[in-house]
Amino acid sequence: MRRASLVVAALVFLVAVAGSAAAQPEPPRTPGLDEVFNGFAAGQLRDARPVSPDRLFEALQANDPFYVEPPRSGDEPPGTVLKSKRVDVIFGGITPPNVVAYKLMYVTTGIDGVTPVISTGILMIPNDGQPFAQKRLISYQEANDSVGWSCHPSTQWTGGDPLDGASWSALGPLALLFGKGHAVMMSDVGNDADRSPHGVFAGKFAGHAQLDGARAALNFREAGLDPHAQTALFGIAGGGVGAAFAAEMQPTYAPELDVKSTVLEGMVVKPRNFFRVADGSVGSGFAFATLLGLEPAYPDMRLNEKLNPVGRGIADYFRTQCQTPAYFGMPFVPLHNLFSTGLGPADEPAFQHAFDDTELGRSGTPSSKVLIASCARDDSLMSLVPAQDARNLADTYQAGGAEVTYQPTDCSMVRMLTDLYGWGTDLFGMQTISWLDSQFT
């Protein structure tokens, strides 16, 4: 009898271990081509419909009346949907047949978390046979560093701004997410038709816009998502800053959202350190644009007063442009050459408040599980963010009680030359999707 009991106990133990092992999250890994071109994604390519030249030309004009803001009472809570429009996803001149999409205009807040601000965005849902009410939501913040208008996701994914690198870098992650059946909400971090410079680098604003975009998507009844659906935050590069702030502020700003996980890829952790590395590098144009994307939320920077005539001319141009091709056109320029003070941005006293206020790790501890993926070493032209900053952020979150996975990635030039597929997929965050998906319960 005792032996039988031991056998039963052993079996119970083995079943428990097996169940525990099955429930473990999948480690980050580079996906194979068969996963990227999964059944759903391959079907969308196979059955895609070409878009007529007239529609493509209309999209390129970027004059959709949807972006005209309606009158408001001022009492609308954050996440309130003000306008919606059913749209076709258009990319590369084609439209996939089984992706349901809506442009949404909704209420969010500025960096203070109180002042109402309007943002737009796009909700995309794979129509794969699964009821929409059973889908999980990915709140996705692109690598979109554009300060200009009509440069953001709701325009990019409906035929406008077709050359922008941010949307091209999102193709692989979107294919993987749609293949897993998830709905995806992308915020424009402001009204995409607003001609004023967009504060995309103001991290607290971007975080609020991302969280309120998720609220808007879940509460938009026409889409049919479950208002209490499990959610994940995903952000990369410029979008990674907003996603990190969203994760830090979510427990207090949007506690009703059921955020299971957060992926942060290659984002600026400490702006001051970023400028010291990026100034004069291949990313000088993006570093300069970062200042322009901070100033709308931090007008005390008074950027124009500090620029020389050449700097003001470049700034005036950048403020109206998308990141591609504009920001790529100023590599290796030492930024102090654009300032009448002779100081580089990292040392300009008037910028320090904005830098401090957009430093990650200071606004709270994420309640979701967090995966931080960043270049392991500063050994690549693409390494514009000090590798140590990402490691320090992981330590900060862990010290606050968050469950953090840190994944150093090989961004080296050697890997780019010898394994371009692995280098590129990891650079765009595709290796994180299996981990993100495995956090849902």
C-alpha cells in the first residue's frame, strides 16, 4: 500500500512538473521564415487586392476629413472615442482581404496626465475566424520618430507616407501578431493631421496616448473586442520610450487595463546619455529630431533661440517632415555646429529639465511582466543607445518588484554581415513576439 502511495505521489509530482513546465513563458528567440510567413500572413499576400491609382493618389494627398476635430465638452474621460472610420489597410499598393481596420480619434492627456489632448490611431484586427470578442489586444508603439504631420500609423497603414522606415520595420512583428490572432492598436501620439510639430518624444504624453489608445480600442463597440480583454504593450525605438512610460504609469493611470506583458526594444533610457552617443554619429539627424519632438511638451527649451541660422533652417524643415528620408540626411554632423552657444544638446542647461522628465525608471514600476531587448554592446553603427542604460533599467524595474527578462541582442556589424536575417529580425523586435504571446493566460 505504501509503495502504491509513493507511485501515486510520484505521478502527481510528475504531472505537476509537466504542467508547470508547459505554463512557462517561451524564451525570446529569432523566428523562422515559416513563422513570419505564417498561414494567415501568407494568405493575405496571396489574396491581396491591388489598389487603384486614384485611391493611392488620394491617400498620398493626406487630406482625409476624418482628422477634423469635433466640438467637445471638455469633460470626456481619457480613452473616449470621438470619431471612427472603417478603412482598408493599404500598404505597398495592395490591401489584405482579411484585416478589419478602423481609424479612431480619441481623448488622451498631456504630460501632466490631466490636460485633454486629441490623438488619432488605427485599430487592425485579423479576421481569421476567431470571434473578435475572444481576441487579445496588442498596444503597439512603432519606431516612429516623425515630428511632422501625416507621418504616423493611421496614415502609414492606409496608403500614405509609403516610404517611412517605421512602418516597414513593423511588417514582420505585425505578421507574427496577426498570425497569432491578436488585434493591434497603434496610436499616432497626437492628431496626425495637426500641422504643429508633434511631441512624439515627450515620453509621458506618448505613454498616455498609448494607454488611452488601448482604452479606445477596447471600448469601441463596433469593433466587437472584449472591453476587459487581456492586453500587451509593445514599443520599439522612439515608440519604446512611450511604451516604457505606459508600463510605468499604467498601474495608476489606467489600472482597469489587464496588461499582462510589456516589450521594450532599443529605446532611449536616459536622453542625456543618448545625445552623448548619437551626436555626430550616423544618427545625428534623429538626435536633432528628438529635440524637436520634446519641445512641444517642454516649451521652456526655447530651441530656436539657441540655434544659429543653419540650425534654425534645418529645424524648420524637420518640423514638417517624416523621418524618412529627412532625418537620414544628416549623418555624422556634430550638433554643436547648429547652436549659437557652441554647446551640444547634452550640455545645454535649458534642456536638462526635459531630459530629466523623460528619463525611464522614474515614473513607477510596471505591474506587467517586462522584456527589455537591446544591443548587448556598443559595437554597431545602429547602437545609438548605450547598452548599459538598458541593463540599468532592467535592474531598476526589478528592484521595484517587477518581473523582468533582459535579452541582450547581437547588433554587431559582424552579425549583420554574416547573418543579416537574424540581425534584422532582432533589430525590429520580432524575436520578442513569442515571449509576448506566451504571457497571455
